[in-house]
Amino acid sequence: MFNFKTLLKGKKSVQIEFSEDEYKKLIELVFVGEWVLTHDVEVNNPYDPIRNKIYYYAHEMGLSKCITHNPELGGYFETDKFEKSLLKKINSFARSSQGDE
């Protein structure tokens, strides 16, 4: 289960302010970066706590259409539509980079 207090206990923290547009770009970067690093990891993803911490603010930032909370899974996740749009970008990159080899 995701818990901010556990994550921050005894650790330094930083505060950064984002506009809605900047925050949307941040969650896009988080998704793509995590996907690249862990697309083949089924369990014990070391990036889950960080992703959850960032996605936690989606509703507050007016981006519920991109990120949703799933209490059964204990975290925050991309909506299907948002995930599909980002996977299209990843696939487009993969296709274009194949010619570079």
C-alpha cells in the first residue's frame, strides 16, 4: 500500500511547483521513463513509489483524465486513453530508431 509518511520518514525532501501543463509533461516523462526502464518487470518495480508520489497530485492538477487511483491495486495509474497515447509515441520512436542501426 502506498504511504507518503513511510516514504518521507527521515529523508530529505524537495518542493517544486509546476503549472498544469508542466505537470502533464512530467507525468508523460515519468510514464515513458518508467516504461523504458521496467517494461519487462512484473513485480517489485523499484520505481512504483516514485511514480505513485508524482501521480498522486493528478486530480488536484486537473488531470484526472490522465491518472486514476485504484484502491484495489493500492496506487495511481494511467488511464487507458492516456497510456495508449504515450505507447503510440514510444512505438513511433522505436520504429524511427530502427533505421539508425
